[in-house]
Amino acid sequence: MHYDTSKKSVLCFTCSKASALGLLNKAKHIEPTFIEKGYCNWKKAGGKCGIFQTHNDSKCHAFAVQALHHRQLSTPVSGLLSRQLFAEQVNAQKCLHVIFTSIVYLARQGLALRGHNEGEVNFSQLLKSRSHDVPEMAQWLNKRANNFTHHAVQDEILHLYADAALRIILSQVRKSQSFAVIVDGSQDICRQEQESICMRYVDEQLWPHEEFVGFYAVDETTGDRLAKCIKDCLTRYQLPLERFRGQTYDGASNMSGVYNGCQAILAREQPLASYVHCSAHCTNLIAAAVCSSSTLVRDAVQTVNDFGVLCSASGKFKALLIKTADEREEENDSPVAPGPVIRHALE
């Protein structure tokens, strides 16, 4: 009950609130005394048979109590839509995370994402397999498959991860006081000339690092064009020429030329950037020259190569070679097992 000082009478708080909210419009019995007028006959108010108890047991009061209870439990349509939208967003975020991690897994393992048949490729099969652990994935894929599993989206996700990895590498290079570049060119399957660029730097613990930062296509392989490509990359990487201390290329004239080579052009802009002929390339040239100059070494290497080709092409000779190697291992009790080594080489 609620006492109204202006009317000096008592009102039913529950019925008054329900009436103010418009919840008693469909009620068959309404008691205006406890809703608007107020009750002030105190002699007949109390007791088991009093007016207060009678109103408490009335249909009007019961209807008001039930109407207010339903109103408290019910949620507006806008609230229901917002709650459903939030649930869909949570499921979408979970499924999108599965797509990102699946692409990263295939990329790290060097597996192809796409193939001739869109439904049987590695990416689609991996998502179907992971949908068993994420129940929302199967239903979400049926609705959003064309939008978030398209090959354009796959390429965009790979670019995002590549840019993130590149930012981490370049942040480490910028922390060092100096850096060097290692550049070599090659043609891809489409005969497009591409220059691979690697950065060499020393970290805070004085450990040297060599990190690959990307392939860059060039329309010509002159020393001037390659030098412009390297300077453009350094500008994009926000690496100043003042810290440029080394350049490593092969011995081709467009790279190592004294006047118009790439190293000469960059050395004129940064004299402290010393040119060094690639050690791996020098080792390869020396090994090839030694094998060609010595007839004995040349014939021995060629014989071993021909023997390996023969055993790889014939299953009979391959099994015979492995068997012979295992027998020699048992006879000599060698700590190095030639059988597995030869088996691995032939495979």
C-alpha cells in the first residue's frame, strides 16, 4: 500500500503503477478506489475480512501483479535484435579467427590453398575438418562462404600476415646501427625478372641476422635500374642511407661493375657501403672450377651422379643398393648408418 499525502488516503502501489503504464486496459475488473481515488475508511481497512485483504485477493490486483511481472521479464524488440546481432558478431569473429589460423597453417607448411576443384582443395577441406571442433563454423560457412573464403580474401589475408612479419623484421633492422643488403636476381616461371632482397644486421647481442624481405620485379637489369630499385626499397622501409654499410651481389658486370655497376652507383652516394662478392656464389664457382680442372674429380662426380640416377629410376637397383649398404654396415659396425642415408638420398 502507498499513502498519498495530497489525498490523505491509501492507494495500491502495484495497481497504480500498472495503470500508469497502461497495463490494465484489458482488465475486466478495475477498482478505481485503490488506483485513483484512494481509500480512507480505516475502520473497515484491516483484518482478514477488511478491504485491504479483499483488494489483495481481487482479480484486478492479481491482473496488475501478473502484468508487471511479464513486463519485467520481457525484452523490447530492439533489445532482442541487439542481443541477436551481438551473438552473430561473436560467432563471426570466432569463425573468422578459424579462417585466419587455417591460412597461416597452410602457408607455414608450404601447402597450396587452391587447386583445380574449389571444393576439394586444402583450404576448404581444412575448414570442414575444423568445423567439427567449432560447431558454429559449418552454419556460418553456408551463409558467408562466398564472402570470406574467396581467393581474393585469401590473398588479402596472406598480404596482411606478410606485412606484419615485414614490420617486425624492419623494426629490428632499425634498432641496429648499420645494415647491409644482399641482392640477387632470377626469373620466375613466367619469365619475369625478379630481384630478391635480404637485409643483414647485428642485434643488441651482437648476433648477425640475414632476413629475406621480398621479391621485386624490374623491367631491366642494368646497374642503374637495380640501384634505383634498392634505393626505392630502402625508402619504403624507412632505412636511411647514412646507416648503409655493405652490399653483397654476384660477380656479374651489372652488379659488380666499377663504373656503371649497381655497387658503384650506390657507393657514390654512400662511400661506406663496401661491396663484397657473395661468398656462397664464390664457393660455387670455385667448386665448379675445381671439378672441371681435375679429370679424376670430374669423372668421379659424374659417375656418382649417373649411379644415383640409375638406382632412382630402377626399383630393383634401388633395393639392391640399400641391401648392400645395410650389409656393409653390419660387417664394419660403423657408427654412421649408410643404409638410411642412401635411402633418404634416393628418395
